[in-house]
Amino acid sequence: LWYLYENNPTPELKKYAGLFTERLEKVQHVTDNHDVGFMLYCSYGNGYRLTQNPAYKDVLVTGAGSLSTRFNPMIKAIRSWDFTNNGKWQYPVIIDNMMNLELLFAATRLSGDSTFYKVAVSHVDHTMKEQYRPDGSCYHVVDYSMKDGSVRNRHTAQGYAHESAWSRGQAWGIYGLTLCYRETGDRKYLDQALKAVRFMFNHKNTPEDLVFYWDMDAPNIPNDYRDASAAACIASALYEISTVDVPEPQTYKAYADRIMESLASPTYRAELGTNGNFLLMHCVGSIPHNGEIDVPLNYADYYFLEALKRKRDIEQKGSNGC
């Protein structure tokens, strides 16, 4: 709703964006869920960016404090889940957690407290060290020992197999590394993001329309499910990458444009009034858990709209000769 309002700033859109944002006010006090960053930055973060509402700023800083309680200095990372997978895990950290770091970086800017920044940098550094494979792909879950912080397991929960590449996990990693480069200026994060991008686009199972299969190693390719949410998130990150100091930046924008053309086509974009009123079809939540298979997902629509905004901004800037 905030992205819709930014594109078309009507009083009605602002009203509903505010209404749905403020329903999440209690999330600022949540300490048992790492997705505090997702929930607050996508809502209150965009709301504050567009309105400068001081109440939104306070929620963001408080929420960052709550999220930081899940950080363990010995392990050097923010704990994702509290459940232990029937005793198999002690301290699971999932690649999705990279998306929550944006809230921490924002909180340092808003409050002047560098603690949040330091937690975010520790988390991304440890994720790069322990969660990424040499080929640029990443594991979904890394489980750490509560005793000494060592790695106990590298697993997947929502992908096909422990050594496969779950596509939305790759998307979270690419997007998260890109935002960490933006917030810190540390080139190693961008380099890792580019390596992960190359993995996705050079993979033997990358489909022609660039809307990735739910797992790059899914067993029934080419007749397996696609995940539009992974494609939308990667497209949004690629637009940002195309604006920074990289060789041939137009290549990354071209990849993003191809993804967006596919997502905007009748194959993936629903007709008005169908698909539960979501924009995009054909997403996958978790096939191993038989949950949300070939359905719309909210983050597909969110990152699709964000990517459209970024595409528009890039092209408007270019048409102005800037």
C-alpha cells in the first residue's frame, strides 16, 4: 500500500496504508520472532520514509531493540526460530534473516545508537562465512551449537534437499547482501551478491522466462512449480545493483526487466478480481510442509511493486539525462 501510495499519492491510499501499518504496532515488542524486521521495515519503514511521522520512527527503533535481543555474541548471529525441529537444532539461523537487517541499519540512522549497526554487520559477516557455498549458492538453515558456537548442521527446511538451492532462499540472500552493501559501503557484500546472481542466472535449470523453479534442483524440472516471489525479490535487488559501481550495470537491469516482463504477463499476473486480489500467481511457500503450493504470496506482490518503483526511478533519472 505504501508503494501504491508513492506511485499515486491519493488520500485513500494513504489512509489504508496507515491503517494496515498501525495494526502492526504491537510487533515492536515481539522478541520471539526474527521476522520483526520484515514486518516493521516494510510497513513502518516505508511509512516513515514517505510521511516522516515521528511515531513511526519510535516504533522502528523499539522494534530494532526487540530484534536485537535475539542476537548471541558468541554465535555472532541473530537466532531465527525458537523451535528445535524435534531436537535436531539448537540455534537455527536461516538465510531469510538477512532481510531483517534493514531494520537494524535504519535504527542506527534514526537513533544514533551504533549497537544495531554492529549486530547487523556481525550477522551478515557470519552468514557469508558459514551459510554460503563456493559456487555462490546458500544453505537455508545453519544450526549452531549453544555450547561453543560451532556449526552443527547445514540444512534446508523449505527447499528440496539439504544440498539443493532453494530459490527464495537465494533471493533473500541476494537482496540482503545488496542492502548490506548499500548501508555499509563494504564491497565484499556486493561481491558475494554478484556471485549469487551469477549462480542463479548461469544455472542449468534457469528457465527461459527467468521465473525460477521453487528449487534450482527440484526433481521434476521442467515440469515443476515456479516461485514468482523469488523472481520478484531478485528483480528488485537487480535494479538496485544496476545503480552501483559494477561492470556492465545495464546487464543487471536487463535481467530484471526480463523478469518483470514475465511477471507482468498473463502467465503470472492475475486478472483483476481473481487470485484472491493478489497481483501475482504461481508462488510456493514450502513444498516439504505441503504449504502454500502454487498460490499467491504477499511478498511476491510486495517486491514486484518495489521492483516497479525502482525500474521507474532508474528510467526517469535516465530520461532526465542524470
